[in-house]
Amino acid sequence: MRTLLFGYLFVAIFGFSALATWNPPVYKQCDSRWSQEILGFGPATICQAGCLMSSVTAMMAGDGVLLNNEYPTPEITNNWLKANGGFHEGDNFLWHSIEPLGYQLLGFLINAGEIIDAFEQGLHVILNVHEGHHYVLVTGISETGFFVMDPGFPVTEYLFTDFGGAAVYLRTPKTIEA
């Protein structure tokens, strides 16, 4: 309860940044162009378990990162991650694996106020929702929650009470093409 109150208080006092308009592409993990591709080294498909990888892909595409001279899609990112050590034990995404693409994992947060602060500072936030079973990309902050790019559901916002944690990435200032 204390964490939630801090988050509401932080938003009420400090407001919202211009980053609330960040609009990365929407990638649905069950899009027929890549839904049946094996995620990492399996056994799941991108449709079955590709929410985290699809959220990371939208983050990179929104930043203009190119993979093999193309803007990434979940299929392109999945193939790049497989070739570059991005998965552990089948289809488990390795959070640090996108460092060669100019992203530094700063850590994991569980406090709404800290997550809001990170986003307001221009950091990228991957939010964990649905009691730990789903990942989405934060695209903005509202008075009651987080605006998101949700790769699995037709949802554009989660309340401050709907998340279980978040990963925070810093986009390094270098231009990288992998």
C-alpha cells in the first residue's frame, strides 16, 4: 500500500514528461507472419510465449535499431537472438543479450514510483503483468497507470496495481547496426 501511495503521490507532484507520447510499433506475438516460429530453441512458439521478446523488439524498432539492415520484427529479433546467445535453456530470454545493440540493463524495479521515475528520465521499461505471466512495453504514464504496447492482448493501459515488476534499460548513445 505504501508503494502504491508513493506512486500516486509522485505522479501528482511531478506530472508527466513529453515521453508519454513515445509511439513504438505495435507487434502482436500471434501475428500470422511469425506466430508459428519457434521461440528461441523451443519448445514454445512466438505466439505461445513471445511477449517479452516482442516487447523488446518494439522497443528496439521504436529506437530505430536495425538488425541485418532491417527494422526488427519479432521473427528477425528471434533469429538474431538465437545466433547471438540471446536465449538460455530453450526459450528463456537473457536480459543482457541486447547489450551489443546499444542497451544496458540497469536492473529490475518493483516500486511504481521508481518505475515512473525511470520512464520520466527517458529509460525504457518492460513491465511484468498478469501475475508474472506476461510482459509489455511501457509507452507512457497516466494518472492511474502505465500506457503500454501489449503484444498479447488488446490492452493499452495497466493500472499501477496491475504489475509485478519491471526491467529498465538505458539506450546507449551509440548507433549500432548488427
